Amino acid sequence: MALYGAPVWAPNLMRRPARALLTSQRVMAIRVIRGYRTISGEAANLLAGLPPWDLEAKVLAHVFSLRADACRRGETPLSRQISAWRDELRRDLMAEWQQRLSQPRAGLAVIAAVSPLFEEWLERRHGVLTYRLTQVLTGHGSFGRFLFLIGREETPGCHHCEDRPEDTVEHTVAVCPAWAEYRQVLRDVVGDGDLSRPALVQAMVRSERDWDAVSSFCEAVMLAKEEAGRVREQTSSRPSRRERHSGRRGSRDDLRPP
């Protein structure tokens, strides 16, 4: 429904209406990837495999224009000709989308991990994103750094390490000793290379087996981190920084998918 009538309005789509269109798409894309509501539209669209709607609208408008031009010349374009136009314009769309992703405004880490494998990610025939897998890919979830930024933690430190280093995706996946057993199971499948986000994405697109291994690791580790976080919230009588500023008692669930 969002692109209904696109051949009419797309040629006149200005910056502000385009921004409103992409804002609506962001909400849908975040639902598709089961992500936190703080994830950027650019990152959510890429993970979901959804080209920006303003580019989709341009394709629809251009195909309509080509058909109209043919009709004015007294021609009736065949379906295969229309399909050829659409395929060519879709290739242009993908090229323009990739160009946009080369200069992202937000979601830099996940875009940097996925965009080098742009075609492989979009064309894969296996793998579904889950709530906890998306947390690891985006960094928006049960990580001290993220929870500190949104006011849910007093510090960005890792609660599972004695020296409390910053709890990031990289620390959780590759370093934190609390998850060594899960990490070894993952390495047994994907290999002993690095476990950076780009490396995880490479493994995920390589095969369904590797995707499932990464997903299982994320499910186990992030679930354990979530449960530990809930225990801390229940046993702490002190409100979070965000609650002290807002005056209301909330939870990190406020930012989770509806």
C-alpha cells in the first residue's frame, strides 16, 4: 500500500516526503528483522533485504513512463519487454542502493559487515533472522555499551568479567570467558578464524549449517545475558539513569519489537 500510485507521485518525490516514506519503511523493516526499535532504517532495510521505498517508487514510475511512451507511439509493449525494462531498472536500483550504503548515516558497524556481501546476503536461500541474532549483528540489545547509552546501565562494563571491560558485541562474541563453552561449539563449525561481525556474516551466507551455528550461539548467549539482566533489575532497588531522569520505572522491553 505504501507504493500505491507511485507512478504518479514518485517523479515529484521531494526530500521531506521521501524521509516520511523511509520512516514508515523503517518501522516495518525492524519488525521483519525482530530488532530493537533503535536500529537505523538503513541497517534494518539491509538486514531485511528491503530496497528503500523511494528507489522502488522510481522503478515503478519509470516502467509506467516507458509503457506510456510506447502507447503514445501506437505500440503495445509485450510482457517480456516490460519485464526486461523492469529487470534493467532493478539493477540500477541495486547499484544506487549500494552507493547509499557506502556512505551510511547510522548503523555503521552492521552495514560495514553486510554490505561487502551485498549480493550474497540478498540472494541467499537459507537463514532467518531472530531476535537474538539481530542483537549480535546490530549491537542493539543486551550489551553493556548499548544499555549504558540508552540509560539502562550505570556503566558500559561487562557484568561477567572481573575487570569489567566494555561490554560490546566483539567482547561478548570473541572474548568474554563466560561464553567460552558456547564459543568453542561455534568454532567447531565455522572454523578457528576471527569472530568479528564481518566474519560472522561471511559464515552465515556461506551455508545453512554455518548460519545455524551462528544463530544457535547468539540464542544461547544472549538469552543468558537477558536472564542475568532481569535478575539484576529485580534485585536492585536503585532506578536506572533513564528512570531517574524520566521519573518513571521502565524496562529495556520498551525498545524491543512489539
